[in-house]
Amino acid sequence: MPVLRERKSWAAPRVRRGPDLSPEEIDRVKVALAFLRARYGGWQAAADAMALKVATVLYAATKGKSVTAGVALRTARAAGVPVEDVLSGAFPKPGVCPHCGRG
């Protein structure tokens, strides 16, 4: 067995994957995040309800394709609805007031 005389590292190649959610699902999660911002009274309160940093929530809500499946799940939990409702667009219902819940 040969002895290594110099430092050598073996790194696995990094594999880049696409987003976990479709573009339509990403848009629906962003709508739900905006609704939760209004319901909770701000980004900080919404982030606290989702147990995330406010920067993470802001990045997911405002940037391009930055919404992950984990953010979608936490959004659904904070809203008290199944994650399928958030991803399908059933939450929030059109015309529902985020402040009082009437529609």
C-alpha cells in the first residue's frame, strides 16, 4: 500500500438540483406568505409563527424562485391549513380579509 507524501482530498462532485416546487406552487406560497404577513401584523410576527428568521421569510416572499418545500410546510402550519391547500391555491380563499377573516 503506497504512502501519501502530499495532501490529497477527495470531494464528491456537487450535484445541483432544481427547485422542489413548481413555479405555480411557488407563486401560491408567496400569496399565502403575504396573507400571513397581513394576518399576523408584520413580517417579524409571521416569521416568529413559522419559527424562521425574518430574513428567510422576506427572501422567500420577495425574491425569485427561493421558496422551498420547508417554507411551504411552515407557511401551512402557521396558517392552520393542510400544505396541500397552500400549494393548490385553496388558501387563502379569494376575497377573504386577512385581518378579520370575513369574505
